[in-house]
Amino acid sequence: MSESTWHQPTAVAPLRGNERFAGIEGSVVDFWRFAMPDLRMNNVRGYFAEYLVSRALGVEQLRVEWDDYDVLWKGVKIEVKSSGYLQAWAQQGPSAIVFSGLRRKAQGENWALADEATYKADVYVFAWHTTQEPDKYDALDVDAWAFHVLAREQLEQLNVGSLTLSRLEAIGTRTVYSGLADAVAAAAAFESAVPLGLPLPARWDRGALEEVGFEGFARFSELKTSSAPSVPGIYIVLRESELVPEITESTTSTAHAPFSLELLRASWVDGASVVYIGKAENIRSRLLQYARRGSNHGGGRSIWQLADQDELIVAWVPTPGESAGAVEIRYRAAFTREHGRWPFANRKN
């Protein structure tokens, strides 16, 4: 077929909804109500997930059907995958959360497809509606959505065409809508699609952390007299002994119940000095809160079940001009890339 036989679509102004049809009594918004009345519908839920990502990133461009990606942000191509436990039809129980179609054939000239399916975007956002009880479903509550964000390189290492939620939870960091922009920015930096801020360490040990600007390296008992700054940044807990630690059944935290020995032993990362990576809007106050084992600092509390917890040291680095949350996500992603899992004490429950 010659190129002259292809008809290119002409540009049209976006519809507002109040336009009236010619020949029938009705408006465009009437059609929208007819076709998309329920955000649980699979295709509509996908559109809405793309809308949420666009709004989080401040992208004004409207979605384009059949593009190789769903959202374009600062030159970063973003693919959005959506799912949900509840559907628009009768169910015996909640649906399994699975994200498929991660590899697709790229479109060439005149929409010709490539021979091989690949990962075509720079960043992948996995979005799912978390409500599992039909009478509690609120289609307009954005806080009911949760997200995971991965860089293309992470998917290439996994070499999969689909991902279950449990697999995502094991390799990535769940975020809520308010943290979505930071998570996308961190994944984009991980993929080197946008410039990096705080560089990643060459290794996960004290020397490499010092090379990229970490300081302090104080025991928790020394934090009250340390020079930790009252600025945003990230902090890392290190265990410098190369011996496998003794993990106790009880915890020295007075605010949280202990984890099971089975869980903590399975979480230990052999050969890694770093046992926790955290973020702070105020490094000094956050670390002092962490050191008070009766406080509400829930993240990283697994360290209080290490028998040699008094030998652990904490290092920190400010993150001026860059979100501490984005740096934290990027650091955890890089650690996972090297060790195949999060640091020992990083978890969501």
C-alpha cells in the first residue's frame, strides 16, 4: 500500500461536554454518562489511572489512543497499568491484582508493528484500587488508590510480561497518590532519563557512602550530641560486622510488637552493611525520634530485634533542591537492584 493511501487524522479541539448532537436530542456529556458511568469498568479504570498520573505530574496534554506510552513528562515516557479488586459485574470474591501486557511491539511508520515485543516506556506506573468490600467502594476517593513505580531497567532485569501484586510488593515501594510524583521522578532518575541529584554510592558500605556526602556515622546513643542537621535528607543505618547477626524473639521497642523470627531471618540480606534506608523532612528530629524506641517511628523497627543493635551506626546526607522521598526511593531501588531485595529493616508493615 502506497503512502498516499494513508489518511492522517486532522486535529480537533477537545470536547467540553456541553456540545449538542445534530439529529438527536442529547449532548456529549450525555454520551459520556452512557458509555462511562462506572469507574470500575476496566477500560474506564485504565483511563482514570492515566488521568491520576498526569495530574500528579502536572501534565496538561490529553491522552492519545494507541501511543507507545500513556503519559509524556519532561521527555520521560510513562506507561500506566491499572487493576482493581472490584469489578462492574458480580463476583464470588475480589479479583486478583495482575498487571499484564508489559511488553508490546513498537509502532513504526504507518503504524507497522515491530517483529519483537519490548518494554517501550522509560517508567512504569502500576495503579490499583484497593477497596475489597463492595459497599465501601468510592469511585471518587483518590486515596483508595495505591501505586508502584518501576524503571524500565528494573523490568528488563525481571524479564517478565506480567506482574502480580505480590511480586511487585517484594521488589518495589508502594506509594499513595501524594507520593506518586516523587516515585516517578525517582524511577526516571534511576533510568537516567532525567538528571540525577544526589549520586548513588558505588558500593553499599561506609567508604562509598562517605564519597557521595554521607556524614555522621554515629551510634544511636550518640545522636543527642551529634551534629545532625535540621534539614530534609535521607539517612542510612549500617551494621559493620560481617558476621550473620543474632536475631532476638523480643524487641527493645516499647511502641511496637516484635516481628516473627521467621520473617526477620528471611529478610536478612547477606553481605550487605546497610540494614535500613529512610527519609526525613528534618534529619535531626527524625533520628532522635528513631532513637527513642517508644516513639511512633515505625519504619525500620526491625533493627531493635538485632542482638548487636547498640553497635549499629547512622549516617545522613541533606538533599537540597531534591525531594528526600524521591532520593529514598531511588536509593532503595538501587540497593534492590544489587541485592535482589530491600534492606533488612525496610518494610511496609
